[in-house]
Amino acid sequence: RTRADLVNFLIGADPCLWSNLAMARAAARLASGKRVMLTLEPGNSDTPDSEPLPPPLDDRDWRERRLYSPMEQARFAGGTASALAPGRRLGIATPPGYRVLVKTGTIEWRTPARNGGLADDETLMFVVGKWNRARRSFVPNLTVAGYLYLQGSKPADTDPMLKFAYASRVLTDCIRYVREREAADR
């Protein structure tokens, strides 16, 4: 394998059309309504300004109704990620002025598990960030988007949903990171 193969794999370019980075970029695009560029270096000033996504993804009201609210509500009663609701063992407290959006999924892949049985793969897509109420948008540089593909994380013979244990820690760390960055910018 060459360095170019590795870079293609990391960013989800041909022949590997998806990756955790590509899915994180998709989450960032949905959160911002703009075409987000991947960079491998912080502070890369050569990145062009992001242009809007095509309709309806460029419409803030549409994103609020169809994406933000449903992904935010997934953490509450009856939601697919209710294990992450505030007050639950793995719950996440959302600070005032912040939003936490999550989308989880189970892929019935049946990966061989360590115990000799089979396990499903799980996914977690998230956006955590400071929310600008007046503009109805996430604040640039104070928002984190990500995607985790958790291979073999859900044993088929039980139902422990380990993705929520991972999600709780990752989302809590992202909130802490954004809050520290916000405090440093003041």
C-alpha cells in the first residue's frame, strides 16, 4: 500500500467511498448546511470558504424540522438513544446554549465475537456544539461532528448496546472540549 492509498482510505475517496472521516464530514455538512472540506492539518488556511449545500439541505427551517429536532430527540423518552438522556446512567447533560444531536444504528453484520459467538456492528453519528439561537445555527469552531463505526460491539446473544457506553464518553469529552475552547477564546 502507498501513502496515497492510506489517504484515500482515511477520507473515503475512490476505491473506498466511505470512512469514519467521510461520515463525520457528512454530519458536519448536515449541521452547517454547507459543503465542509476535510483537512488533515489544523488551521489550514488554504481551505476555500464553504459554499451552501443544494436545496433543501441549505434551508435552516428544513434542517431544524427534518434533522436537528429528530436527532436531538433521539436521546429522550421513546427515542432510539434514550440511554443517553439526562438523568440516566449513561445520560449526557447538555449545557445551556449547546445542542447534542445523535443518530445511532445497528448493522446486522454478524462479525465473529471474541467469545466465539456473533456480534452486530454499531454506528454513532453525532454533532455537539455551541448553538447560536439568533442565527439558528451551530457556531463555527465551537462544534464537533463525528462518526464511529464500532465493529462487533453488540453481541448477538445479549442486548447490551455498547454503543451507548462509548457514545456517553465520546459526547461528554466533546462537550468538555468545546466548552474549554469557548473559554479560551474569551
